[in-house]
Amino acid sequence: MSVKAFELVPAVERDLLMGDKARINIECIECCGKHLYVGTNDCFIHHFLLDEVTSSKGKLSYSAQKLLHKYLGLKKPVAELRAASALERLIVLCDGIVFLVDMVTLETVPSAAGGGAKIRSVTAFCINENPVNGDPFCVEMCVLSSKRRTVQIYMVYEDRVQLVKEVTTPEQPCAVSLDGYFLCLALTTQYVILNYNTGASQDLFPYNSEERRPIVKRISREEFLLAAPGGLGMFANAEGISQRAPVNWSESVIGAAVCFPYVVALDESFITIHSMLDQQLKQTLSFRDGHILQDFEGKVILASTKAVYVLVPLPLERQIQDLLAGHRVEEALILTEGAQRNIPKDKFQILHKRILQQAGFIQFGQLQFLEAKEHFRKGQLDVRELISLYPLLLPASSSFTRCHPPLHEFADLNHLAQGDQEKVLRCKKFLISYLGEVRSTEVVNGCREDVDTALLKLYAEQDHDSLLDLLASDNACVLADSVPWLEKYHKYFALGLLYHYNGQDSAAVQLWIRVVDGDLQDSTRSDLYEYIVDFLCSSSNLDLVWKYADWALQKDPTIGVHVFTKRPARKDQPETNPDDVITYLGKHSQALLLYLEHLVLERRIQKEKFHTHLAVMYLERVLSLLSESSTDEEQLTKARERLQALLRESNFYRVQFLLGKMENCEQLLLERATLHGKLEEHDKALHILVHKLRDFSSAEAFCIWASSCRDSEYRQQLFHLLLGVYLDRSLPGDAQTAAGGGTGELEMAAVDLLNRHGEVFDAVRVLRMLPEGWSLQLLRPFLGRAVRASMHACRTSQIALGLAHSENVQLLHDRLKERKKPIFVSEKKGCHLCHNTFSEPAVVCLPGGVPVHTHCVAQRVRDSPTKRQLTNSSNHT
């Protein structure tokens, strides 16, 4: 696609150059700064001064002033001109002769003594723009000879030229370009790269110089542009490799130049301009009778036979903006990135970012959201530029103003969508996605409030699931802007979260309560009541907890009590006083029961009043169920099990107080038995279990429970007590009958007790208690277990005795070994107890062979309650 990259501006008009001389034609041109040199077919050199003139509208033109013209006296056309500004010389090719001319006077430079200033039989020459010689006062020049197949390298000085290298070529060279040591040559049939220093050569591709004029143009360091067959402009580097794609120009091209990023080519009728970046034809300019195209330090100059023109590139930014105006995003980006090397780094970064941002908005308007997002990201777009397209999304407090000049042509989203609601919806979904990605990056630094508020509004409007995630995390939503928006879309739960984030917990809870009570409609959470309770649980504001606890308890006591029972134990979380809570829960009996269970059963608080209070509430529940005419047996059973478990497991309630409450209730005999057990009144407990309840399994379980934390002797006493209750015949016959009739059942219970728990009993004592008429067969399991237990005890005792005897023998052995050792006593040695020296040989030896006075040991034994084993020894020193 086309783009206006250049304008053709006249530089030297025909009248200024030749006046009324119609036969004069331009043959060559050279430009050095503002100085333009023109060689003509009548052997003249014309010197002009070019001044750039910029109009008020920014249009560039040139003003040419003729300074001088000079006849060279050879009567042949001037074929080539090259400026050596460091030497203030023009290198001229005319009539096959290369010679030097003064740049100011245009006078031919005479030869210096001992050296010539002319080279003859020359068909073409070029200057090395990347010289290998470090001398700043000479110029390297390559010359093609018309008589030999050679390429000659000369050093050009102010008044002489010096041959330094001559290289033979396989064919006659007809065009050349030089860079460093590398020659790019157009031979008769092909192009080659030749290193004149090493002699190494590389064939490029074939070419017929007789069919068309060859073009060899150096375009950058060690890179050349060549006219290839098929109308192609080929690039080749010094290694003979093409690192750029070719451009497809005319087959009749007579000149080419590079003005990055464009390749300018001239044929008989047109100037064509191709991009080096995408190889596309960008512009075509009509140009009749053109036959010269040269670039001089970035300035492209063309000449017809009668006039000189400058091909002025339009400013890069204007070209890019033209492309963007045509929505040619990729071309604009390619052009921008391709021009990087020609623009200062800081300026390029600013330009590149802006172009990326503009490209992003163009693709955003075309709903190409993935591409737009990538360009926004690379261009580091101020995200508020995008948000500002959406009406009312930016908070009222935002100080943002759009970039000037603007990055896009849209007034707002409605202007972009032109009433298409589907397009509006897609744009909003894109913004949600984009803001969600960038809000945690550096892109939103300094505008976090604007981004989060806009995101909140979009989430609320689109009923997006991420609204709650936004408000439950760290955010910067502006409260004043967010409240009406959330109310508008009935997002009251989300509004409560926002209140909470801004430290307004009371407002949050009050709002949620209105939703639960049905005053406001919000279906966000079906479990909002439970959420409020959890919120109060975790709140560190006890005033808030007390304020709304009553509402939670009235709604559902079993869940509402979690306000007090589920509070986490943290250092920063103030604790509620259990006494205050119990007083507060006085009017909520069910919640009070649950709270007491929490204190006693979960937190294991060992306070008598809590345990007693809980036991009383359990008892009252049981008594209430018993008093009902139609009692639910399942409820009663569960209630009694809870009461019984507490009575068994707790040691902190008031036993006598509870006994008093059960005294006249014959239906709670099992509970009374447990209480008697707590009072160590085991005989009363077992009497209730055996004679009143006839519950022998509970009696056995009672003995196990009552002795669970005691020694084996205590358990044995309890089981003997139970056996005695079973075998007790002191009751009168009528009493026995009232208790269940006869002793046979009790005797069988006694037999079962002995057979099941025989290891607990003292067998001898049991045999004395048993009636004489009992069959041994009945007691066989008990007796067998008793005999085994007796034998086990006997054998265990024997083993223990044997081990003790072995240990005693070992000690005796050690003692005998110690006795064999002499004990040395002298007047210089002191007693270990009184520290006085020994005056007589009679001493007592402590364990370890330490001698002490006999009277010191006697005194210590009298003072000590534990007798020490001492070894008397006397030794004569």
C-alpha cells in the first residue's frame, strides 16, 4: 500500500545552470554539505550553494546560488565528480583521466614534485567511505582501468595520488563500490565480492552488463545494493550473504540509493520507493528524462539532463501518522522500529511508545483485543486513557486528563460503538480482562484508585464473579464513587465488604442484616446469616459483637451462639468474659446450653460453677422430658446419655446439690448411683444398681469406672464389694422379694462376675465368701484363672528372687575385689568428713575406698535417718 514518504523539490533550475545554451546537459553531480557541484557535457564544472528554506506551513524548498563555473579544457564531458572535503579537493574523471581540482577555485591541482596527480585510462572510480588507512589527510580510492583487467587502490593526497595495491580480476570490471578491504564488483557477466587485502573472492550471481547498466551501491558498513536480473534489487554483505529480502523494482533501473528505511530507484520515467522493512512499494513519483540518482550523507539528489532536484523525505512521524490514519498498523510499527537506528535512543523510546499506544487504540476500535492489549502493554499505556473512553468509570475525584495530541479519534465508547450494544459489551469485557491483568503491575502506579474503582463498577454492572475477590483483597476503590454504583446494581453484600475494608464494620453488618431480614434484595450469598455470624466471630470490636449478638441469637440460637463459641484465640483478638456471656445468654436457654458445653466440653475450663450449671441444665432437660405426657423416648435417651456422661467425666460440679435435685426422682436411679460413686459411697451406688435397678452389667461397669484412675487394690476392693452385694443374705425375705424375688438371680450374677473378672479378685478371700453348697463346675473358669494367676505370680516372684540373688552375688564379688586393695592412711592425709588428719590406723572406708575417722562416721549415722552401709577396715601403714 502506498504512503507519501518523499517530495521532489527543485534545487537548480535550468535557467540558472545553462541560461539559453540548449545543448548543455548535466553529466554528473556531487554534493558536500551545502555545496553542489555539477559536471556538464561541455567540460565545465558548476559550483552552487544550496540553502534550505522552510515556509510558514513547514514546506521545504531550496534556494540555489551559483558561485563559480570552470572549464576544464579537455573538450569531453565530465564523467564523475567526488568530493574529498578533508583535502578540499574534487576528484574528477574526464576523458578517461582522474585528476584533482580545488573545491573553492575549481583550479586543477598541479602535480607535486616526485609524484603525479593524474591517473589515465580510467573507466570508473569510487571513494572508500570506510577507509582502512588511519591517515585523516588522505583519501582511499578504487580505480577501474580501461586497458587491463585490474582494480587499483590509490591514496589521494592534496597534490598527488599514490598506487598502493593492484588486484587482477577474471573479467573486465565495469562498476565498483568499496568498503574497507572489500570490493563489490560488477564484471562483464557477474557480480563478485573481493577482499583486496587477502585476495579472497566470492561470486554472487550472474549478470549481463551488455543488456543493462549494472548498479553497485554501498548502503552501509560491509553491505551493498546490486541490480540483479529479473528487476530485483539484491542486498549482499561482505561475506556474500543476503540478510535482507530483495525489492522488486523495474528492470530498466538506471540508478539507486538508500534513504533508510527506503530504497529509491530511478528509471526512465519514474522514481520508485520501496521499504527495506517489508519490501513493499510505498510511493511512485513521475520523473521524465532522469538519468542521475545519488545520495550524499542522507540527502537524495536527482538530475535530469537540464535540472537538479532533491528528494526530500517527509518527517518520519508524519509518515507514521499517515499510516495510522489509514489504519495500517503493522506498516506503521515496522516503519517505526526500522527507523530506530536513525533516531536518538531517548527520542525513539518516546516515539515508539506513542505509536504503540495509537496502534493499540486503532485495533481496539476494530475489536482486535488481543493485539490491542499487547500494544498497550508494550507501549506502557496510562490505563486511564482507556478507562476514560467508558463513561462514568473514572471516579469524580480523578485528576486525569487525556493525552494531547490525542491517541485516538473516539469521544467515548458510545461514539466507538455507534449504538451497537454487542460491541459495547465486548469492549467492557475486554476492559475487565485488561484491568484485572495490569492492576497488580507497575502500570497502575499512581492511579490505583482510578483502576480499582473502574474495575469495581464494571464488575458490579456485569455481575462478575470477581467483584467479591476484588473487595476481599487489598484494593483502592474510592468509597464515595463505589457506594451508589453498588447500590444501583443491588450488590449489598459487596458494599458491606467495601465498608469493612474502609473500617466501617458497623455499617457493613447493618447493611447485611437488612438483606437477611428481607428489607434489601441481594442474592449474592444464600448463607449471608452464617457469614454475618462468622464475621462477628472474627471481629476484634467487642462493642460490635455485643450490639448484634442478640439479633443473631434470635434468628437461630444454635448458629448465633457461634459469635461467642467460635471466636479464634489470637493475641490481637480480645476475649469475651464467660461470666458476662452467661449472663447475656440468660434469656436464650438453648444458646446458653451450647455455650456451657463449649466451656466445659471443648475448652475444658475447670470451674465448678460452669460444670454445675451445665449439669443442672442437662438435669432440667431430662426432668422436663420425663414430666411430659407423651415423651419422645429417643430424645429422653439422648438427654440422659449427655447427663450421665457429664456426671461420670466431670469432677468439678457440686455433687450434693445435684443429688438433692434427684432425691425424689426414682426414674434417675442410674444418675444417682453415679453421684454416690463420686462421693465414694460405693455401697449405696451398688445397692441401687443391684437391688433397685437389677442392672448387673451397669454394676460391673460402675466398678470399672469408679476404679479407673486408682490402683489395682482399690479396684479389687470395689469388685469384692459388688460380690458381697450379690451374696448378701441379710435382707429379709420380703425385702428380697420386693427387690426382684429370690437369690438365684443374684447368685448367677455373682458367678458371672467371678468368671468374667477373676483376675481382679483375691481367690482365697472369695472362697471364704462363697456358700459351701456351690458347685465347683460353676466356678471352673474363675478357679482356672485364679490358679493360673497364682502360678504366674509365684513364678514371677521366683524370677525376681533369682535376679535379686544374682545381683547380690555380683555385689559380694565387687566387695571382695575392693577388700583386696590396701587402704593407705597417713598423718598427711585428711578425713573426708571432718578434714582433720589421721592419728591412728583405725578408720572406716566409705564406698569407693575413701577413709574417714570412725567417730565421724558414728556421728553421721546418728544424725542420718537412713543407715549407710559402711565397711570397717583397719590397715597398718
